[in-house]
Amino acid sequence: MEQSGFWRYENRLIAVLTVMFGFVFFDRNAMTNLSTFVAADLHLDNTQLGLLSSVLSFAWAISGVVVGALSDSFGHRKAILLVAVVIFSVCSVISGLAPSFGVLLASRMLMGFAEGPIMPLSQALVVLESPDARRGLNMGVMQNLGSNFIGSFLAPVVLVTLAQAFSWRRAFFIAAIPGLICAAFIWKWVHEPRTHEVSAATPEAPRPPGQAPRPESRRITELFRYRNMWLCIVISCFMVPWMIVGWTFLPTLYVNFRHFSPSDMKWLMGVLGISAAVFAFIVPGLSDRFGRKPVMVAFTLVGVLYPFAALYFSGSLFVLALLIFIGWSASGTFPIFMATIPSESIPARYLGTSLGLVMGIGEFLGGSSVPTLAGEAADHFGLAAPMFIAAGCAVIAAALTLFLRETAPVKVSGGALAAVERVPAG
């Protein structure tokens, strides 16, 4: 019998997926948090550190788009999710065994292929189980709370401590364990949605029995006819590198440019996780109440703060941490442009495809290229260069948000998406 109250299925699903996605980012960020230890042992330069982030983003992008689209056609989201979680956990062990840059690069690419489908699959499950009034909040909590509290706060504190006490290799081995535990939680507590044809935002008639699904090329072409869809993709291309550049180069900047100790560095990196965990509630919650567009405009612009604070603020570490905390609040926009706005702008039968495209193209064009370019810039012009690149990404993204069309149910009459362009079927 389905439980009611706080532990009803909707909340249980959010809890399991939030913790699981947290450990996705715990493993994803392990490389950046341990970069100073790995670079010293394997003799890596900044370009190679950037390439390790880029190749993971490249693989993440490809698998996110492909598997997200396949999940729309065939369903079985739970089974795909379960396999992906097991594989990315195993990849953390491979990273810890890597004897050279080449093996480490291959292990990060394989991890990217495993992790790529997890966000679009998880958010599709959340959309199908969330009421209009809680959609933005549920999607924001699922994508940002665990990924940032576990993946951005606990990860640097725990992993750097382990590396200092033992070795960076053992830190990678330990990082694999929670993912396997999460796989067991998914197997026990997450069920396959009854339908993937009906949107929480805009109900549509199911495909008639026996009618073949639309070809993938036509499906993707249709999606690009929605203004919000392609705008969210372009915003993703700038906000994804804004975040990845911070993850990749802040540890090195703190230790080698600002000359902080590794202990100070791990706590400053942990601030990113605390900020994103707090704003995982605040930013999507505000978008449910005041609309997606104004919240997107305000918080993407705030993202300019963290690069300049990290570079130039010379006061106390506490005030620096506070400035980084505020600047990183822009991370709260990620579930809005990656999941909430697309899911409210397109037909439900395209959920996995659309969420995979926004994340995948952002990771491919922004995440797989900009960190490597930022690393090359750091090698040629100094460690300030990646921070200027991150600040520029935030400014451009903020300008793009001005052209979004509002989709929040509180702002759209009757909770329907009448104000968003709809393309007639044909």
C-alpha cells in the first residue's frame, strides 16, 4: 500500500535521487579536489588538469543525449539509472589505480559515459511525480541539494583529508562505496513511472496503439522550434563551464596563486557545496513563486562575484568564504534552465530527450572545451585567466536569460503553458 504523509512516494523519490546525485558529484569532483596531489604524483600541468575535466564532460554530454532519447522511446528509466550508478562507482576505483595520465584520462571518460544519463533520467522521474506547485522546488532539490552538499562540500573536506592521511589513490577507492549503496536504494525504493507520455505541466494524448514513435531526427528538430528550448541550451553552454572552471582551477589557484594551505583550500572549496545546497531550496523556490525568468536573470548575474573574489579579495578567510558563498548562488539556476523550463516548454513525450539535450550540449560545447582552453590560458597567462573566463561566462548567460519566455505555473494562467509557443503536431 502506498504511504501517505511526509514519506509518500513523491518525497521518498526526491530523497533517494538527491542522495544518489550527490554521490555522482562526489565522484565527479574527486579529481578536481585531489588535483594538487594527483598532479604532483603524476607530474601533470594545468592543460592536462583541464583536459581531465573536459573529457569527462564530453563523455557526459554524448551519453546524456543518447540515453535520454532512448529512455523516451523505450522507457525502463529505473533500470538504466541503476546500471549507470554501478558503473560510475566502479570507475572511481579505476581512477585510483591509474598509473599514468593516459589511464586516468580513460577512466574519467568512462565515468562520464556512465554519469551522463543520470540527471535527465532522474529529472524525468521527478517531473512525472511532482504537482505544478512543487515542480521547480522538487527539481531544484533533486539536482542541487545532494550534488552540492555531498559533492561540493563533503567531497573536498573528506577527500583531501583522506589524501593527507593516506593517499589520493585510497581516497578514490573510498569514494566508490557510497554509489554502490545508492544503487541498492534505487533498486528497493524507486519504481518505474506508470507512464512517460503525460506531462505534469501539459497533459497530452498518448500515442495511438501500434503507432511507431517519431524518428529521433524529427524529434530533435521539433524541440529546436521552441524558443525556450534552444535558449536554455545556449545558457547551458556558458553556465556549465562557469561551474566546471571553478571546480577545476579554484583548488590550484588557492594553493599556488593565493598560497593558502591545503587545509584552508579544502574548506574554501567546501563553501561551494554549502552555498549550492542552501540555494538549491532558495533559487528554485523563488522561481515557483515569482517566475523563472526574473530569478534566472538575477542569479546568473550574481555568478560574476566568485571569480573576482577568489582572485582579488585580500581580507579574512571568513569574508572571502562569504563572498564565494554568495557568488556560487548562481548554481541554484542549473535545475531551472536544465530541467524545469524545458519540461514546462515541450511535450511530455520528449522529456528525456529535451533534458538530455540541454545538459548534453552544454557539457559538450561548454564543459568539454572551455576547461581545456582555460588550462592552456593558465599555463600561458597565469592562474587568473580561468577566473576571467568564468566571469565572462556568467555575464553572457545573464544577458541570454533576458530573452526567456516565462513558464512558471504561478505566472501562466491556470497553470497551463498558454504563454509559451506550442508547435502544432503534424
